[in-house]
Amino acid sequence: EFPSKMDLFQGNLQVVTIDGIKSINSEDGIFTPFFDKPYLTDEFTIEFDVYIYDFDTFIKNHPDQGVGINNYAIELASTENISRVDTSPDQEAIYLEIEATAQYEDLNSPCKIYYEWYTPAGDRREGSFRYELHGKYNCFHHVAISFNKRACKIYFDEQRVANIPNAKAPKWVQFAGSYNYPNLYFWKNFRIAKGAVPLYDRLQSDGRIVTYGITFDTGKATIKPESAGEINRIKNIMEQDPSIAFEVQGHCDSTGSAAVND
């Protein structure tokens, strides 16, 4: 029931199933990958998925708990010791918060990605990005953080939402939710890798490419124009090595009825 590769600083953490998908429910938990020493190198990639509710589903599941929802917090710490970090300059390197609330009962309200960071000299800086979910609630979304010596890039569903040129180097990372609500924060598919791994290298090591950047119009088989960049990247891999054989799979999201999705 407890995720064996995670360590817990506070609260509860358990393996659960949501929409038939196994994930980690952190409730009021603050947790970190289970390593006994700082593990982030000067070049690394962190990836994971988070579940985002819509307003009606949240109210149904949490009738007495307000409407502030889906505030996922990710803190990249600069300390040498892996112990719970706060937001003080001597502990934190980069902080990321995913604020996808739908709290105004508007499923097209934007998701706000807020981030702050400290420079190597100790200066605090911040930024934000407003990202339209276009009704894609009650499903998982992909987050990726790429760090290269001092430059950090943050992606949400394959769209770059932050480009930080000069940040303090992190040593490890912790994950948390901003609200003490049960059955609110769901995480899955954690991946921490040394270096910014290109698609081809990942294909060689994993035997597959998983991408969230190829999307379709709702209820149709029409590929959206913004998918072209990701498709071209995979096309280039296929052209560079014609010996590679691919099986292409696609999956619907939870938008619409079961009959429509079938």
C-alpha cells in the first residue's frame, strides 16, 4: 500500500487506483524519492504526471471542503542533507506550483503555473504562465523539469511554461499538495534521469517513446496542428534509422461518455 521507492516527511502516502489507473495519493503528504544522499547531478530531468479535477467532480467528492483544488507543489532543494525543505534561500533552489483550480465553475479557466527560483548569488526571482486546459479535467497531465548546469526549463503537457537562465543547482526534490484534503492529490509515472535525455537515447534505453504532445480534436481523429513538432521529431528518428520497427498506440482521455470514447 505504501510506495516503496518514496520516503515520507509528513502526512499520509499510499498507492491507490483512480479511474482504473494505479497512482500515489499524497493527501497531506510531503515526500521525496527514497535515496540516502543528494542525487541530482548538474544535468538532470524530472518527469511525473498529476491528476487534475474539474469543479463539479471535486465538489461531489469533497462537499464540505471548499473549492481551492489541484495546487501541486514541487520544491527542488539545494541542501546537502535530505530533510524536509522550506522556502528559505539557504534551502530552496527552484519552486514550482501547478494551480489548476476550476474554482470559478469555468472548465476553460486557465491553469496557472507559478514558479520561483534563487540565483547562485542568492537573489530570489519569480514568474508564472497561464495555460488553457480546454476542458481536459479528471485526467492526468504530464510535467517535466529539465536542468542543465544553471538553466532550467519546465514543461506542462509538452508545452514549455518556464525558461530560467540562471538558477542555483538543486541537489534533490520533494513533492507536496498545498491543501489538506483527502483524495485530492494523485501522482504517477515518476522518472528521474541523469542528463537531458533526447528522444532517440530514451528509445535505445527504454525500447519505446512515450509522448503527450500529439493530441486530437475532441471526439475526432483530427490531429491538432500543434502536434506537428513532436511528430516531426519522431519522423526524424525513423528516417535516421530505418531499421527501427514501430508499433503506434493511441489512447483517448476521459472527456465525453464511455460510448463516445469507445
